[in-house]
Amino acid sequence: MGRGNAFEIAVMPGDGIGTEVTEAAIAVLRAAEERFGLGFRFETVPGGALYYRETGATLPADGMDRARAADAILFGAMGWPDIRLADGTEIAPQLDLRVGLDLYAGVRPIRAIPGVRPVLADPRWAEIDLVIIRESTEGMFASRGIGIVADDDSEARDTQVITRRTTERLTAFSCRLARRRREERGTPGRVTLVDKANVFRSFAFMRRVFHEAAAAFPDIEAGHHYVDAMALDLIRRPWDFDVLPTENLFGDILSDLGAGLIGGMGFAPSADIGDEHALFQPSHGSAPDIAGQGIANPTAMILSAALMLDWLGERHGSADARLAASAIERSVDLAFGEKGVRSYDLGGQDGTVEIGRIVAEAVRLGEADRAPPRVKAERSAHA
């Protein structure tokens, strides 16, 4: 396990573009390793839909144990539309890992990147810097694999599960993150629960537990918002929001909406974090339509690797790992900003390998060192 600046990383490239963006991210990590005196030992763990087609298993028999033994998991993308389980659902080992390793906090940063064409006309678009915290082990996803289809095929039922323990942990995680963001990025220290408490008892329960748990963080402003209103307000005024914890399915949907606000899924990193383990992956899938063409945008994966370094640095007390994480984020900003990188999903012609190379070089040479940390200059009405 991690000692000082040395870390063991379980790499799960998976399917489709997962393998391509993983290679680009590792190139950036190698540059960070060289510059900041880090040491990575990467162990590749196979798995995914294509692996399932060949072996009948979604992961190797020891795959979960290998993931558990690593300091962190770097995950590409797994799944393929026409390769499915007997119940008709897609192959998704990442969901098994979330439950098996108790990765309850799905961290989905949504941040406008300099140089990316604004999606909204309002100039405050550049201030978008929020984090959706998707509860990743229960909610509607608790019915995965055990939903009921009636014998006469007349109806189907899935059941949502929300527990006090997980809601309390999710709230504490969100409040601690909001506090740290305020200290480091100048964000307002605001946590807004996204629910549907006006209709469902489970969400009314979640809201009550959330406010009870948030009371332990008096320096953090705690509020709530209905999910339908949040979908509207993420379009109308996304710059007003800070940290948004929510149920599993709602987080799944809203994080894609958030990705659309900043240029697409190619710019949306994520982390699934528990009390002991963490997995880092882009929010996008395996994209079979562009797999093998070298045109996938690896930015989400590169930024996920930065999240991994930040988490490792905090967990193991490595200031160098956290410096490397910041350098990667700033180098991405530099690449798309001053250097004018344009990925194919932006209408450009910079491919997967090229973007990885440009960001890695910026990290290696410290080209982004002069850039200050991203801090919001102005805040408007409370969310």
C-alpha cells in the first residue's frame, strides 16, 4: 500500500475508448511522476463487456480483491450495447465495485474550462464550478439485479432504498468538501441537497436526516432543492451552486446535464469515494461508435487522474501528490486555453494521444505553474 510518494494503482481500462483514454491519462501521470518525485506501480486488471463475452465473467475471480488491495483504482469505461446479461441489462462492473468497496460518494465536478466554447450565452458561464455528489451504493440502484417483473409480464417494479447511515456519511462528506473548496477555491461553502421530498417518503426521510447531519457543520450553509427545479436552475444559473449531494439515479442524470453545460462528457471527470477505497473514472461510457479511431477526448480521464492524485495526497499525507493534481488541472486549462487545443468533440482535430501528449508535456515542464488556482470572482443569489 501507499508509502510516502509511492502508490499502487489498479488500472481497469475496460472497453472501447476506455483503453484509449486510459493510455493518455497514464502518459500524464508518468509526467507527474517524473516532475514531482512520485512512484506509481500500475497493475492492469481486465474486465468489462468484451471480457464477459470471452470468459462469462465481468471481472476476474480475484478482480475485486486486487482492486481492494490497491491504493486507488483508475477505471476507463466498461460496457457494450449489444453485450448484455440474461436480464437484459448491460455489463457494469463499476457498479459492483461501488457496492463491494462501499464507495458511497460519487464526486462529479462540473467546471468550465478556459478555451472551451461557452454553452450558455451568459458571461457568467466561465464561473461554473460546482460538484454533484451522487450517492453511489443505494437509492434506485439498490434494485439492480433484484427488480421484479410479474409472471404474466403485466408490470415491473424496482424499489428505492435510502438509509440513515449512508445519508449521514454523504452529508458529512459533502460538508467537508464544501469547507475545503471554500478555503482553496473561494467557493461559498454551500451544500444543497437535491431530492423529491414533496412526493416520496424516502426523500422526505433523506431531507430530514440531511439537515440533522448538516447541523454538525455550522459554518456550512445547508439547503435543499427539488430535482426538477434543479434541472431547470442548472440551465438558468449554474454559477450559483456549490456542492449538490443527491440520490443515486438523480445524480446519474444531473451529472450528464452538468457535463453538457461545460462542453460534453469528454470534460466530465468523476470519483467514487468511500471511507477506505476510491475509484476514478471519466463520466462517459465506452463510446463504441468512435472506439479505435483515436479521436476520443481524454480530458475527463486526465482530470479523473488528477482527482486520484489529490485523494491519494490527502489520504497519505503526500503534498507532492496534491501538487501534481493541481499541476494536471492547470495544464488542462493551459492546453485548451492558451495552447488552443481542440478535441474532435469540439469540432477540432486534436486526437486522444495528442491531447495526452500536450498535457503531459505541460506538466513535465511546469508550463502552467504561473496560473493561479481557479477562484470565483463573483457570486450571485443563493441556490
